[in-house]
Amino acid sequence: MKKRLTPLNPQRRGFIKRFSAGLIGGVLGLVPFLSGLAVLFDPLRRKSAGASAIHVASLSAIPEDGTPRKFSVLASRADAWNKSPQTPIGAVYLRRTGPKTVKAFNVVCPHAGCFVEFVAARKSYYCPCHRSAFALDGAIASASPAKRGLDELEVEIRNGTEVWVKFQNFLAGKAEKIPA
């Protein structure tokens, strides 16, 4: 009769098999998991473009007498996960201050965030929400609850005829201009 050989420690071999299988499975599962996290958080890693100049109007579209005119600001928008072509992102009042110089004001009232209107008869801007009034140069008019004047935006004249504005919104209700 033949004697059967049995391993000295059969539990040890089973442990090594289970440990090896678990280690290989864990490594193989970790690769797709990390790839998924990279795709999920990719938009958050991208740098924000910040405020950039946007073509708003032609210089000839702005009255030469210094009367402000309202223009919509259209831009392609891209946030973390979405892209949209040429959507309205706001509006500005453009006003000539010289033959080739233009001032731009955001139409949002710095007091409560409502849209201001230019009242030609008064030659001033008026906010209907809380009766804030602003002079032609954007400064606070008398008896206005606003803590600062209209938010002036940077303007650039390109090619002698194109008006480009660095469009940006600011927090309402604050005395200082804080980008939103």
C-alpha cells in the first residue's frame, strides 16, 4: 500500500491563492476606478478663462452726441460640463466720450441687481427697483440707496471701428467692486 503524501500545511497554500487573487483583482479594478475619477473631475481641473474682451458693437452704432445706447453681450459659454454657442450673457450701455473713445457700464444696478434704464429726459440712469439714480458718467446721483456708482467696464477699440468690452458682473449691495 502506497502512502499518500499530504502537504504539511494545506491552509497556507489556500491563503496564498486567495491573497494573490485578491491582489490581482484589486489592481485590475483600481485602474478603471482611477480612470473614472480622472474623467469625472477633469472639468474641475481646467483653468477658468476669466473675463475676456467680447466684440459688442461697431463704433458707428454708438451716437456721437454722447447719448448712451444699450447693447446685448453675446458670447459662447463653457462651464465645467457644458458648452453653448453665442448666448446672451448680459448687456452694457456704451457711450462715446470722444471721437474714438467709449465708456461702458454694466446694466446691472450695483444696489440690488436690477436692470437700470437710461432716461433721456433726465440724462441719467434709473433703477426701478429701489429708485437708485446714476449720472451720465455712472456716478451716484443724489438720494440714491446704491453704495457705489454703475460698474464701469474696460473698453478697447480694435481696427478703428470695433468696440470690444471686457464684460464682467459684480456683486450687488457692496460698496466695493467685487467680481461675481
